[in-house]
Amino acid sequence: MNQSPHQDFKQVVFNKSNTTTQSKQYTHVNDFQSHQNALDKKLENDEMIDINKNKVKTQELRKKLIEYRMSNKMSQANIAKKISIQSNIINEIEKGKLIPPPDIANKIKRLIGFNKS
């Protein structure tokens, strides 16, 4: 190899790795993929548990909201006005079409005295 007169180092040439190293590398990739698949399945199961818990909490909140509104002879618009949100949001929550975001859920809980977390 020709070196330029201003170079004060030798050139380094990299060769392709041998097949033994490559097969070990593939084993690690397969191990990683199987580990990743196991984590994904666990995550899916955990998410399903969280979703189911949220559904139960939302259904309880929805029922309590309807009971509170009916017992106090209030309209959805009155409830919405008290907690400073749009009345269609109360409608969607009562119909079960909307899972209230935490801030709205907390406002509703304070209004109706719903203490379960």
C-alpha cells in the first residue's frame, strides 16, 4: 500500500468476519427476538388488565353520575356547567361512549362525592 508522505500512520484494513462469529451473532438476535416477544405478550396482558380496570371504574363513575344527576333533578347541561365542561361530554360519558380523561373524571368525582380511586 502506498502511503502519502504526510501520513504518519499505517493504513488499517478490515476483513469480513468469519462464519463462526456470524452464527453466534444470529443466535443472539434470535434470543433477543424471543425475549422481546415474551415482553410484548406480558405488556399486552398488562394493558388488558389496565383497560379492564379502567372500564370498571368508568362504569361505576358513569352509574354514580347518572344517579347523582337524577336524584338532584339536574340536567346534563347543569352538571357540565358546574364543572366547566361542555354538556355533550357529560352525555357521552353517561352513554358509555367516552372514557373521561383524568382531569374531567376528578371534577366529576368531587362533584358527586365519588371517593373510589
